[in-house]
Amino acid sequence: MKILSSYSIKGGVGKTALAVNLAFAFSDKGYRALLIDLDPQGAAAFYFRVDSAEKFKMTDKRSLIEGLRRNIRESDFPGLDIIPSNLAYRHFDILLHGMKKRRTQLRNILDGLKSDYDVIVLDCPPNITLLSENIFRATDAIVVPVIPTVLSQRTFEQLLEFFEEKEISPDILRPFFSMAQSRNKMHRAIMNSLSSAYPNFLHSVIPFSAEVEKMGIQRMPLLAYAGNSSAGKAYQALCEEILDQWEFLK
Amino acid sequence: MDSSDTLTAHLSLPPEFALKSLSHEWGRHFVLHPPVIEHVTLWDTFEWQVWFSGSVFYNTTDHFHLCKQEAGWMASEIASEEGVEGTPRFARDFQNPALREILTPVLGLRGLAPLCSAVFRRRNAELRNDNGKIVCRFEWTELFGDAEARKPLARYARIQPLTGYHNEALAAFNTLQSHGVAVSQEGPLHVLLRHYEKHPRVYSLRPCFGLEEHLPARTAVGRIVRAILEIARENESHIPGDIDTEFVHDYRICIRKIRSVLSLVKGVYPPAETEHIRKLLAQIARNTNRLRDLDVYLLAEGHYMELLPPDFREALSGVFEEFKEERAREIRRVRACLKSRKYREQMEQLERFFSEDTVHEPTIHSDLPVGPLVFRSIYKRYRKIQAYAEELALCAPDETVHELRIEGKKLRYLIEFFTELIPQSRIDGTEKRLRRLQSLLGEFNDCSVQQKFLLDYWSAKPHHTAHRALALGGLVSVLYRRQQKQRPQIQAALSEFTSNTTVAVFKQMFKPQSSKRSADLPRNTDQ
């Protein structure tokens, strides 16, 4: 089983759209996929028409695994399950703080689900907390949407600094350009400079598209209803690129 | 059955049930998809080997599928093949190695044939909640006997619960139950086979005759013959179809067995009539002699090829082509023969002779209890084999080995026919030794017959190419060497079968003066 995270410090960059479509693409290829919505906003589950998770006790590792298991919901798409978000995930940090090996505890918890899935995709909350650090240490690859703007560039660099500070290998990072506008000169310049500075950048670029925003109306992954649109094809290419690296992921 | 098993069980729909009623009940939340229609033909062998291996083999328009069979349903697929040309019969007729590998041991020498056809009409449906999320799926299946049928033979439903939506599935189940839907007692395959009056049954050349020790010998022999004759006639009816070579083979075994039982249990019918019937049986068997010989050769074609160096194989393949052509003519001849008035009259004569209603003159053994009579015969046969053990030298002529084989066969048939009268625990080890001896003698005889067959072929056709002559000569040599190698093995098996312990078993169980065979006889440690 492999664990992939869709992560960004900054919100509104296409993180959830990536997680949703990536999980769908995996299941579409025949992998048993589980999407865990760790973002208390619960957008990922909303896209799949799944209600918020039932409340459950989060007192220790065992209760957490049991609670997560109980909240697994089969999506409308074969081979794709979801654990919806719960506002109580706000307390994840507090729980992890109280545990032994608190920085790597999430991987242990997720390993409890490994017999049922080939891949787990995490839609992560947009912040840097102990949970984020756990995610970084639990994950085989972290896919990071980066809007080609100065601010996004800055946040990406902050993330790299965090990795350096916590002595986590940046090799697991797979950034890509999201909401890119090819006609925008600044976007083009930032894309050029960032991708030459960081060779891990994925080649696929997700363009800014109204089609992606319609996911909120359609309430399903873009790949499920508009796989042939330009944005759909871009997501398809991005997922293919990640799937191509499947064997190379840690 | 716990609730989750019930939830996913196949359900039967009552005749009055209509899907429309669910649309009324669930409104827009119930989404019904268009039907998918599949034309299916089921296949199996005469012995139902696919069915008894727990599988089902069928074809759709363009695919052959081998699936597990669960409670009369086609379950998970084991292997499949797309676009098979012609009518496949044997494992070798399929391209997919996985399918071939699985079918080979299941089918043996038997051929597949279509059993019956059906039409499956399937509709998927789903139940959605207020968010539009699917919370329960359904599959509706209607089974029709053929494409023109309007009324289904059976209708089924199956709930497919979604993880995390157990309560919704349970509610759907309760709704269906309120419409008279219940857990199904039989699957569509059961319904279909019953509709076409195809009943999977275990086939055996060794049926139970219902014998008892004190039964009059004629009654016992009559029962044995009638049961075997019935199997012979069943096989005979399939010979013209020529699905596989086993019909002729088993038919011949049956005819041979009937002939044997008449000579092994002597004096049960008037001598002249017995002789007449034995001659009749020999005539009947002769009809298929050549066909069986050719079958034996053609079945072993691959094996023969492997016996020769690759350079000679092509020359030999020409020989097999000729055998194939001859076989095609021979099966036509056998078909015509089985249809002929002469053959029909011969078979009627046989059936009449052994009918329970036919009265024959009493004979010296006809009313004797069959047990002691047969045990005496068994012991006599065994003593004959013992005599061979003392005489059989490594250099004994083939004919002597052949005679020993015939004696062994007589003993084996006697034990087989009257197995119901013999305590199995006592005879098991002995039977095993006899089988081993017979199998070696059989191989020895096959080698001998095959050499003769090839030499006859050689002399019947004077103009062989040098290559073919070499190939035939090579094959005869290989067969001769193999035959000679079997001699010491036969000697060893024979001395084992006539060892002191085996002798003791035969004496205790079958020797006339100790025919009481009471339970207090000492047990043999080597059984």
C-alpha cells in the first residue's frame, strides 16, 4: 500500500480537486483506493456527495483506527472509498501530541487499513501543524499544487525550509503548477524559474478552468464527467504522470 | 444466515412483482438502468465433469467462460477465451493456456458439447439519498429458456450494499420483502437444467447391482448384465455423435464385461443359449474393433512423435494423417452399422435374453446361492495365476504373458462384479496389487499389439518412402525395447501378488472349504 498526500500550506490552490481526481484515477486503473478527507472543511467528501463523518472517540490509536474504519463510505465509483471529514479532526493535533512516537503515529494508524487498499490519498488541511509533520512522515509522496504567483512560490519555499528544519527528505515532494494561465507573462516566468530550480516539478500543468469549479455543482470528480475537456485532459495527464512514478515512489 | 448474508443473497421475485412498484415506492430516488441481454449456451461432458468440478462452462456471443458455480449461479470467472472458431471440444482446442491447463485434467479424454441455451436479461438499479449519493445497488435478473420466450423461467434480485450504507441496504431489503421477495432456493442454472431435463448425474462403469450372497446365481448374473447393458446402450446412443472416443471405449468395455460374466459364472444359463449369446456379443464387439484401434493410435499421436528423433516426425505424421482419414471412414461405417436392422435385432435379442420376464430352463448352477459359487470361481482363478508365477520366466513367449493378462482380467472382473459380497477392508490391498499387475500386463500387451499394428500397416502398403520406413522401424524398435523392459517388473508384481500373505487372503476368503469367512479370521497385516 502506498500513501499519497495532496498538500499545500495555502488554501484555494486546487489541493482538494487534485486529491479527488487522483483517487478517482487510481480506482479507474483498477487500484483499490481510499480517499481520506483530513481537511475539516470537508470539501473532498462534498464532491462525492458523502455526508460528514459520524463523531467517534479519538482517545488513542485503537479508537482512532476503529472510528476511521467505521466511517469508510463506498463512493459511487467502483473501487473508491472515502473517509469523510469531521470537525473533530481539529483535535488530531492534540491527540497526536499525547502519543508516543507522535511524529510518526499517523503512518501506524494508516497501516491499520493497508490490507484493504492499494493506495490511500490524503486531502490535507492547509496549514503546518504536528498533523502536517505526521503526514509528511507517513507519506510516500506529497503532491503540492503551486499557483505560479509570487505568494505561492514563497509558500512553496517555506515548505522546503520546514522540510529542511525537520530533516525530512524533500525528494518525496512532487509539486506541479495549478490554476496556471498560459497567457499570463508572470505565470510563465515563475513556471520557468521554479521548474528549473526544482527538478521534481511534474511536467503536467493544470490550467485555470471554469470546468474545474463546476465540480461543486456536479459533485463528482472532473475526470468522471468531463474527462475530455481541456482541464480534464490536463488532470488525466497529471494523474498518468504520478501513476507512471508509482513504482518509484519510495 | 446472519443479516449481512441475507442482504447479499440471491432473492426470488414472486410472479406478481413489478419493478414499477419500487418506482412508486422510492420515486426519483430509484434509478433503473436499461436492460442488458445476454445469450448463453452451457457446455459440459457426458460425465458432467465441469459441473462436478464445481464450475460452469458457457459461451456468450463471442466469448467462452469458465466460472465457479455457486448455488446454481455463475460466480467468479476462472478463465475465458474470446472468439473461438468452430466447435471446441477438448482443452487443446482453446488458445488461452490458462483455460487449457484448467480444462485438461477436468475433461480427461472427454469432449465438451452444448447442453442447453438460455437468455439472461439483467438490469442494474440504484437507490440514491437526498444528496444524490448512491446508497444501495440492485441487480435484477430474468431467465428465459430461449430468445422467443415471453415468460421468464425465473426472476431474481440481488442487493449490492455499499460500504458504510448498511442501514439503507437493510431498509431496501425490508421493502423488497414487503413485496413478497424472498431468499432464493435455487439458482438459474438449476432452473435451466430442469427446464431442459438435463440432470447432472454421476457416471460409473461400476454400478451397484444390489447383490446378496444367497441370491440365486441366475438372478445375480441377470442383474449384473441388465445394469451393464443399460450403460452400453447409453454409450451406444452417443457413438454416432462422435463427441469423444470414450463412448466407443466404454461401450466396448460393457459388451466385454457381459461376455465375461457369462463365462466366469458358468452354468447359470443353458449351455447352448449361453454359447449363442457369447458369440453374439463377440460379433457386436467386432463392429468397433478397428475404430478403437485407430482411436488408441490417434490419442497417442503426440506420445509416438516424442518417441522418435525430430527429423523422423514428419514422416510419421503422414501415417497419422492416413489413420485420421481411415477413422473418418470407420466412424461412418460404425454409425451405419449401429443403425442397421441386423444390429438392432442383435441388441433386442440380448435384451430379451436377459430380461427379468424371460424364462430359461433351469441349469446346474442357476438356483445356487451366488456367493459360494463366485468365491469358488475367484479362488480357482487365483490358483491359475499362481501357477503362472511358478512358470513365467523372463524369456517366456509374448503369448504366455498375454494369457496371464487374460487370467488376471478374469479375476479382476470377478472381484469387480461381486465386490458387494466381499468385505472391502480385507481385499483392498490385494486388489491394489492385482491392479498394478494388470496395468503392467496391459502396457506389455499394448506394446505388443502396437508393434503388430505398425508392422501390418507396413506390409499392407508396399511403397513407403525411406524416411517413413525408418520412422516406422524406429518406432517398432522403441516399442519392443519398452516391452522387454516391462518383463522384470511384471515378474516382480506377479511374485508380490502370489506372495504368502496374498495367498493367505485368498485362502481365507475364497477357498471353498473355508467359505464360511467368519469375522474371527485373522487379519492380514499387509493389507
